[in-house]
Amino acid sequence: MGTRGEPGEGFGLSIPGLALPDLPDAARFTLPPRENRAGDVTLGGYLWRQPHPAPAALLLHGWGQDAAAMATPARLLHAAGWHALSLSLRGWRGSGGCDDYGRSGPGDLGQVLAWLEAQPWVSSTAVLGLSLGGLVALLAAAQGHRAGRTVAVNPPADLRGVYAGTTSGILRRYYDAVLTPAQWVDGSPLTHAERIGGPTWVVIGPEDRICPPELGRTLAARAGARLLEVPGLAHVPDGEQWARVVGETLGPS
């Protein structure tokens, strides 16, 4: 997940086009361009399937990561009876295209979610995203690409607020280089909070120094989402923290 010099997500950049490593308990997933009507790229990841119809969770990683980074929550969900599909966002290892910090993400998510919902072995769907993945999940829900449940863990709720409050100089430089002028507002879930809708959880870590937790609290309040604060959580959950997140947000209602 990148260097230890900066807290939070992996800051060692993945190279698009490189193959994901093998995971012995998961099958490879590929959605080629001809099936990805939102775009022009192949999207890849991992799929943990049940031998019977079951709910399916689409998992989205954080910036600097890829689909392999979400193996822990995927395995927890699979052990709980779910199908789990961990997707590499465009521009990160396993998927094509260029990373644009979520500008293309909602369309890509919509296509993968539509594929999942069309499978006869899927009874319902949920989306679970970490940081950048949470941003994509929330923006997609606001645009109508909405699963049965949406869970965003430490999402960058307001890009200007993250820029002002993060301890990561690398993230600030990245925002300066990649974000378009309109994206600072349009790419912030807080801008679209009232349109997110559906059962939604915002999970925040009180110790997060990458995405200030007060922004997540504000987002949850404006969106009418459930708020889960995990004591001791910084930016990326460990195994025990993932177990709590999965159990409290995607467990029985």
C-alpha cells in the first residue's frame, strides 16, 4: 500500500495495464470495452462467488491502490455469504485508462453494477468504497447508479476541505496536477449530498489525517446517511476494523 512515509492510502502509484497478482481464493473479473458502454477501457478485478444465489458487494479501493487492496473486506463478505467483486478503478493496476480521481468513476461503476444486477446468481447489491472508492460510490449514487446499499469509508467528502485539512503534501500536489477547475466542486460528494439517496453509511476514522473526519460528519448529516465512527481508525482499516465496518453496515438490517 505504498510507502510508510505518508499515512493513509498507498502513495506508490500503480501502473495501468499491468496484470493483477493471482489470489488463490478469487477468480479474475474482466469487463471489456465492448461491454463497458460508459467508455473505452477494460475494467478488471477479482470475484469471490458463492455456489448459490446471494447478495453481491462491489468493492472499490483507495487512491494508489488496486483491487487487491480490498481482499480483506471481500473475504469477510464472502465468509458471511455474499458474492464479492473487487474492482480496480480506471488507471490503476488491472484496469485500463488514466486515473482522473473519479471523473469517470460513476460511469464505470454503473456499468459494472448493471452487469452484476443482470446475473441470475445475484439477489441484491451493495457498494463499499474506501476513500477515493467511497467518493466514486457516493457520486455514482447521486447520479442514479445506486445499489441497494452504499457504504463510503473515509471518503474525501469535499475536495477543497480535504486539500486544506490533509497532512499529505503528496495528495495536495496530486490534486493540483489532476483536478479540473470544475472538479473541485462537482467532484465533491458534499455538493450532491441531497441527491445521494438510498440506504447509505458514511464511515469515518477519528484518527484520519488524510480526509478530515469532520467533513464526513457533515456529509452524513446533509445526505441523511447513517454515520459510523470507528474508534482508533485512521485512514485505512486494519482487519479488525474492516470486520466491524462490514458487520455493522452490510450485516442484517
